[in-house]
Amino acid sequence: MGSVRAPFSTLTLTYFFVKIKKFVSIRGIRGLFFSGGWAINEGEGALICIMDKVIRYIIILAVAAAVLGTSGCKSAKMRDGDEAYDRGEYDAAATIYRKVYNKLTKREDRWQRGECAFMLGECYRHLNQASRAAASYQNALRYEYEDSMAIFYLAQSLHHDGKYKEAIEQYKAFLEKVPGHWASEQGIRGCELAPKWKKEGSRYIVKNAKLFNSRRADFCPMFLDVNADQLYFTSSSEKATGDNKSEITGTKKSDIFFSKKDEKGKWTRPELVEGELNTADDEGITAFSPDGSTMYLARAVRKNAPSSVDIYTSSRSEAKWGAAQKFEITADTLSAYCDPAVSADGKWLIFSSDMPGGQGGKDLWRINLKDKHGTLENLGDQINTPGNERFPYCRDDSTLYFASDGHPGMGGLDLFCARLQPSGMWFIENMGSPMNSPYDDFGITYGKGESGFFSSNRGDGRGYDHIYSFEKPDLKIWISGYVLDKDDEPVPNAIIRIVGNDGSNQKAVGKPDGSFRFDLQRGVDYVMLAGAKGYLNGKQQFSSDPEEADAEYSVDFVLAAATKPQVIEHIFYDFNKATLRPESKTALDEMVQVLKDNPSITIEMAAHTDRVGSEKYNDALSQRRAQSVVDYLVAAGIAPERLKPQGYGKSRPKTVTKRINSQYPQFAEGDTLTEEYISKLSKEDQEAADQINRRTEFQVISTTF
């Protein structure tokens, strides 16, 4: 991780060197094991995670003896920098290395200048200062520093600084020296995906939560409970207790702070937690039992050596937290245990550790809080990688959030969401931009709905973390329309129902003007049904778009009145015949659906002709045409007992409705198209009137079938 979280970061191999010889430089180990293939995973604890303790100590002793002879040629100041670095005191070490670097001005000092530049890069890398780290590694390479890891770390630093094209070039350069290097291949993939994630963005709105942030580090926010009205977080602000500064960061050691909402729902200024919880050591990264009565926290106890990080618990009495007690996970005292999280049901403690048996770097593990014996479990290689997986957060029993630099990301640690599938597999998704950035993004907590807080060191050149709020606004998806009759008149107070295949079921009453509106969900198939007194039911089906974007759908219902004849549009017959033409199929199928949607009605199916021809001929022709329609409906599955064919010939001329008037404005609403009326029209209007009279209609004659 870096400076402000260094007490809780991966324990490096240096920890074990200090146990043997403080002056042994970690870069000597890295170079030695890299040449033998150990640097393939490039987690600084990777070797530790695949060896038992006995083998680790043997290797450390061997390396210590091998590099002992190389330390004597260094200047006293350089050795001081190495010892500070080996203890994890990156801020202090960087100060020493800078002074040494500036004094090495002679040509014969070139190789020492390269080494010093590399170590400066190492310090800045741990301090999360990507730009400075990249510049230092570039200087090291300019002075022909012999350790090729400088190329890889330069690539990482450029990646973390958002310079993706340059980072890809350096990753590829390193792959030429070490084909198949896993971290470089993942780095390239992340650099290729990052611009796409940034361009696509997401619906998240991210803001700096300035009220919670100081001039130092503020990170890992966590709500106390489901009420989401108390927020705890870690901070190294000037308000932190104790006078001693962290040897790693040069700032105060971190403490736990909290803020709560006042009676108006606004957050109050952060305060140190009350009680005996905070000490002179580094405390932070909290989690809580579901009832908020027990806190789990990480504490780094430093005794002139790299920090030993363990998980502690504290109980709350009223508003105060008691002194923290160590939570024993294993008897292994060499591994780090940090980043606690509690499962939604309160059964499991999820945490990160570099203990043996993992995938490499830091892994996510879990242990049963009620019965620790035999329940320690690694979360597996779907979640964990040879990199670092940290800062877990359980939103529910099947949704896990965590930060990782092993899965392809935008740079540094990225936030990921893992959803447990019914098959037992995890579906893991990078949360994208703006939740993620080229810097470290981690430590997420959800409050009400799709909102909460997380931490990031984006936009801070010193590498300090700050707290950010996030919110994912609800999608505005709705459907609206009108319920009308076949004459385009509004049907007031219609009942509209909408049922989704997601189990949703909504009901609304249309307004007097026939309008209605429903809120929807994306990617759902819906069936809508509209009905009103005196009208037949109407049905519509549609699917909402699965894309994450606001959308409005429009659908109108045209209901057939049950009390008057209803024209069936677009029914066509052959000239002077009763044979239905193929283009009538759509209208006939719609009629089939109307009858299925209204299973209790019986109808008269009526056919009408124009004024041409004798009454006897037209009566017979219209009867045959009505029977043709009935035959089609019966063949489609409608009971014949529900259908009465009736031919009216030219005996019932059509009266002009509002809808007919809108289509044929030459005919006034209310006029009846009799033979006498038509005879006074122009030849063109006579043809139009005859066409209106040639129609097929149905009328409800019973509602009790």
C-alpha cells in the first residue's frame, strides 16, 4: 500500500532480515530471488506465503551471509538510509537518500547515484507518491542501475500515475527480460482497459467528503450499523493522540475517529472515539458486529522493527469503547493480520493476511467468530491473486467488496465487487470510473441505498488518503400513455395493471384525460392490462432496455366499447367475394387476442357493404363475409358458441365519428352516409364514403359466457 497505511501493509522480507542483520538491504534479496524465479508474483511477501517458517529462516541466513560482504563499501549515510528502509521507515529513509544523492556529483559516483535513485524510488513507491517514484526509477535506469526490477517498478509507477501508454512500454520492456511475468501481463491488461473504463464511466457520483478530511491521512470509513448515522474512520490528523510521529510516514500515528448525524440529519465534525481504544500505537480500519456492540480493528505495535499488525476487539459500553484485546487467529507471529470485516450475518470475520497457504502477497481469509477451531479458510483463487487483496466489506451474504492490485485495474488498488453465484463461483467486476482511479481506491462502506463512502489518495501528490462520498442515483425509467376508445376519445378512470417477470405487480387508475404513468426497472419483461367499465380489456407487452440509462416508454391502449359496434380496421376481401385477403391476418389475429383477453364475452360479427347492387345480393355477400371472419376466429381457437355471424348488406350506413372526421374532414361528425347523402357528393368523395360503409364490425351481445 503506502505510507499512510504502511503499518497495515504487506510485511516485507526485510522484517526477517532485521531479525538477522539490520544492515542487510532488501534489494539484495529481491535481486537474488528474482534471478531464481521468485519474483514472478512480485508481492513482497510472495516468498513468505509459499514457504514454511523453517525454510524461510534458512534462506534468510544464506542471503545474509551472501550479501554481508557487499555492505562494507557503502558510506555511513547510505547505510543509515538502508537501515531506516529495512525497518520500514520510508519517510526517514527518503530524507537520507535524497541528501546522499545530492552529494554524489562525481563521475565515479555514477553507480552509487543509480543505487541511491533506485532506493528513493522504493521509498516513494511505499509512500504512494507515484510521480516521484517514476522519476527516481528513471534516474536509476539513466545511471545504468543493474537491478532490472527498476524497469518493472517504473512501469507500475507510471501505471499508478495514469500514464498508461508509457507504462505499457515499460511492462513490455520488462517482459523481454522476464517472459511470462504475471504482474507485468496483468499490468498491461489493466492499462489497456483503464481508458475504456474512464471513457464509459458509470452512474456513480463521487465527491470529496471534506468534512471528514484533514491535511493528513483519513481512510477506511465504516458505518456502525444499518442505521448509517454514525461513521467511523482512521486518521493521522493533528488531532490524533500521542506526541510520537510515525517513523514510516513522518506524520502522527493513526487513531480512530467518528462522526454522527445531528437531529437535522447533517454530519457533525469528527471526534476521537471516547474510551480507552486509541493508544500511542497505530489503530485503524474498523469493522463492527451487526448490532454495533463489538468493534474489530487493526493495530500496529512497533518496537524498533517493522510493525507487527494484528486484529483486536473492543466492546462498547454506552458511548465509550473499552481497551482493545488481541483477537488470536493463529499462533503464527510472523504474518500480518489486518483489514477486518464482519459478514452480514455476524458469523464470519473476513480479513487480509500474508500467512502461508495463500495465492501470494496479501490474501482474503475468513474464520468463524463463534467457533474458530478448524474454520480458517482462504477465499480462493477466484478472489485472491499473486498480488494483494485487501479491505474486504460484506454488504450481504452474497456480495463482497474488496480492493486489489492483482486483478486488472486502473492503477494502484482498485475497488471490486464480487457476487456469489448459485453455482458457488464468484462473478468479479471492477467498479470502474469514477469509483476507481489510477491511484489507490479502497475501504468502501454502504449506507442507505446505493450510497456510502470510500477512501482514495487521488489528487494528493503527497500520497495521503482522503474520504470520498459516492452515490448511484436511481434510474429514471418509466412508461406513460393514454387509454382511449376506438373513436380517439379518452377513457376516464381506467384501471391499468403492469406485471414484470421480476415479480413486480403495479396497479394505477388513469386520470380523467385517460393518461397514466408507471415507474419501471431496467431489463424486465412486462405485461400490461387496461380495462374500464363498459369497455373490453386491452393488453400490451414490452421489455425495458437493460442499459444503465434513463429511459421513457410510451404505450397507448385503444379499448373497444362493449355497448356499441366497433369497426375492425384493415379487414379486406376479394372483389365481390367473401374470401379474406392475406393482408387481413394482422387485424384478425388482434381480434383473436381481444377475445382471449375477454373470455366471458359473446359477440356478433357483422359485415356491411356499400350502396352498389341489390339488397338481396348485398345481404348474401355480407353474410358470407361475416361467416369467413367467424371461421378464421374458430380456427384460431375461439369457441364457436361465442361468435354470431351477421350480414347487414347496405341496410346500416355508417354515421361519421370523430375519428372518421379526422381521417376524412370532408364528412361532418354526426352525418350518416346514406345513399341520398352520397349521391350529392363528388365522384371522389362518393368513393371515400362507399369505402367507409364497406366495413366489418363486432358488438358485444353477452358478457356471461
